Amino acid sequence: MRLTKNTIALALTLGVTTSLSSIFSVQALELSDSVAQAMPKLEKLYLHLHQNPELSYQEKATGQRMAKELSKLGFEVTDNYGGYGVVGIFENGEGPVVMIRADTDGLPIIEETGKSYASTVTTTDVAGKTVGVMHGCGHDIHMTSMIGAAEQLVKQKNNWKGTLMVVAQPAEEVGGGAKAMLKQGLFKQFPTPDKVLGLHVSASIPAGKVAVVSGYALANVDSVDITIKGKGGHGAYPHLTIDPVVLAARTVLALQTIPSREISPLEPNVVTVGSIHGGSKHNIISNEVKLQLTLRSYNPEVRLQQIAAIERLTKGIAVSAGLPDELMPLVYVHNDETVPSTYNNPELAAKVKASIELEVGKANVVDADPVMAGEDFGLYGRTAEAVPITLFWLGAVEPAKYEASLDSGVSLPSLHSSQFAPDYPLAISTGVRAMTRSAIDLFNGK
């Protein structure tokens, strides 16, 4: 353990009986003070990022700002990596390689928080549609916390040895950013990390608190399109048609038997039909209906079972309706957007939890369950190098609003909501402290 001069002096003053936990509490106090001093600058950075969000694959200015911030701290910076991604390397002697990652893209949402600093940005999406843009998933807090932790780690470089690798990753919301950076050679062109850390804001945990989940933390995510074909005709003569709307209705119900009757109840999974479109007029039976699904699971084998069952059920319903082979339904899995489940390495998760408890106090580290949301952070742990990863939850709800929600039973705005407005000063300071302490301890083999 490396100690600052002030800590050593205090330890000597207290005498040789000073416990290790007492010394750690002094270090935590020093980090807390240092983060507090950095907060005005970090809040300014957060507000800039919040007011200037960019959609997935459009994060050019955001990437430039991340590169600028890391360059100022003395990192060797590579930008435009895997799209508009940024990689910063800070070498600090012999030791492990610890990677900290944050995502950078915003969402196509018109912000409705009513905040004076609310985003008013609009842009054109890939479909040519004008949309609002908002950091409705907290990526602005992720980036700010990452830069804040990088600054603190540089300041405390005498307390650790190794290589700090900081990654600002684009296109998380569409599941493409981590894939692109890894494909370009993230773990080959740069040092392969021994540990990878990330954080994600939570819209159900009060700011100032943190949660660490061991094992599966977030889900496999697949987007699936199903085109159900039929034989169209006049709505008055249905006997002369094969109605794809009826087949679609049967299919929607049949799909729900996959999680309820085909997959073990001990394996969490979800099959949701989020969109159904077909037909053009009241009295016309159309030729096809389109469904859009999202699939969620943790176990990779369950994911494959879901997809196979969808293909079998949709075809079986079509055959039962008398459709010929050329009119069999089409099932398309968007493999380019597939996100694997995030599996927090249990040993690493335990170490991170212990570090955060020492930094912010056990009372501020709460329990959380796995969720069915997705995060491409999980890809960093599924490379050939089998790098241990852990992503922890960072509370973002204003504590008073959190307590009021408990009292009233009224739900809080969720992530991806146009009304999601985090308590950013408290969330950022907690995130910086939690990430910095975790990284220092990992560098020092704790």
C-alpha cells in the first residue's frame, strides 16, 4: 500500500497501533476532498455534454471533447477508433493494466425535464427524420465520472503502479460501439487489460449510493423482425384469403409460450412483441404483417433456444393455415445489433464492492438485482483473452424525490424517459470516488 506524506505523518502521530482501516479512512477523506475541489470543473463538463448530445455513430464532437480532456491530463490519446471512440493510455511504471470505460452516445428523445440546462438539440437520424437528442440514459454522467476518475488517478499516481487505459466508447445504444472497437484491435493495438471497470447510472437508486451485482447483471438482447405472409383479398370474402392478420395474432400468443412453456422457469427470459403493422384499409385483407420483437435472457444457450423456437412456431402456424412453401414467414435476427449479457466476474465484483464500501461507506452500497436491460459492456469480457469485467450501478435519483416516491408509490422516471433528470452533482462525485478507489486498489493488488 502506498501512502501520501500526510497520511504517513498522521499514522506516525497516532502511533504504531493505528489500524489499517483507520489509514484507509484517512485516504478516503483525502480523495473525497480532492474530488470536491474538482467538482466545479466536472459539473461544467457535464452540462456541456448534456446540452450537446449526439446520436449513435454521430458522436464526433463528443469524441473530440473526450480526447481533449484526456490529453490535458497527460494521456497518450488515439481518437476516431471504432468510429468516434477514444482510447487514452497513461503509463505509470510496472504493474497491471486497468481499463475504465464510458459510453458516449445520446438517444433520439425530446427532453421534457423542464431543467434550465435541458438539451434542445435536434438532428437527422439514419432514416432522414428530424429528431430530438437527449442523454436520457446517463452517458453524460458516465463520461464525466470517467474523466473525473482519470484526473484523480493521475493526481494520485504515486499511490499506484501500472497502466491506466481509458475508453470512451460510441454507439452503445445500438450495440455497435464495443464490437467496432474490439474488431479494430482494442485489446491488440493497446495493452490487454487485466481488469475492466464500468459504471451505469440507475434511475431507481438514490444519488450518493452504489450497487454491485455479482454474476449476470444485464441481459442478452436481440432484435428480431418477423414477416408473416398471407393471401390477401376483400374483407367481405375472407374464405377466399389466408389472412396474415389472424396468423399474426396467433403468432403473438404462441410466442408467449416460449418463456412460459419451452424454457426452464429457472432461466430468466423475455419475448416481447413491441410492434405489429399490417393492412391499409378496413375492408382489405393484406398480403403480409410485420412484427418486431425484443428478446432478453442471461444464458447464451437460452438465447439460441428462443430464436430456434420462434422460427419453428412461426413456420408451424403458417403450415397449419395452408400456406405454400414460398409464403413461409421470414424471421430476421439483427445480429449486428445483438448484445451479449454482462457477466460481472464474481471475484472482481467482490473486490470492487469492498473498495467502494471503504470509500463511500457500507451504508451507501446497496443490494441490486440483475436486470433485463442490455449493455454492450459485456463484450469486453467475452474476448479470447477472457478479461474479468465488472459494471456497477451508480445511484442518480435526487434523494428527496426517491423518498417521496417510496411514500407515494408513484414511479420515478426511468432511463430512456424524456423526464429523466439525475441529481448530477451528487451522482458524479460518488461515481468518481467509487471508480478511483476501485482502480487504485486493483492496481495495488487488493
